[in-house]
Amino acid sequence: MKRLNFTLDESTVELLSDLSEKFYDGNKSQTVRAALESLAAREGHGGWVVAGYTPLRIDHAVSCHTCGLEQLEGNVLFKPVFERGNSPEAIQQIPSEEWVECSVCVESH
């Protein structure tokens, strides 16, 4: 953690206090972080990135998101875990369709 020294005008201080109390249990650091993430996403400098994968035994046939190969019921595939981040590969929103990857594609990423 690093301490930063900011000088804010009174109306900004009040807004920060109001928002932190309303949404973040008074945590001003978390409030500023959320505001910066929101601004970055809105300006196209941030989005959702794959932070890792979790194994998943599938109960129906499905295709790998990357290579498109059909995977049979019972296979272990990998479901991406998304987090906010900055990357040339960031996407604006988490996809609503089913997204699984085969082990070959996960290892190549």
C-alpha cells in the first residue's frame, strides 16, 4: 500500500464521503478505486481480462471457445475467471454465452 497526498476541493471531499458511506461502508480508498475503474472502462482504457481458469467437468457436449473443437460430456474443460484490468485484449463486458476452453488452448495462453 502506498500513501498519496491529494488536495481536493470541499465539494469533491463531500462527494467522496457521501459515496464511500453509501456504497463502500466508508472506505474512501475503495471508492476512489471504483471511480477510477469506472472511468477507465468508460474511456476504453480498461475492461474485463481473464485472470485465470477453473476446471469444470461438463455435463453436455460443447465446443472450445478458442479452437472450436467439440468436447464430449464428461470431459474436464476450463472456465475463465474474469477481473477488471487493462490489456490490449480486454473486453468491454463479460460474455453471456457459455465460454469454456480445452486444456490445449488454456496451456497456449
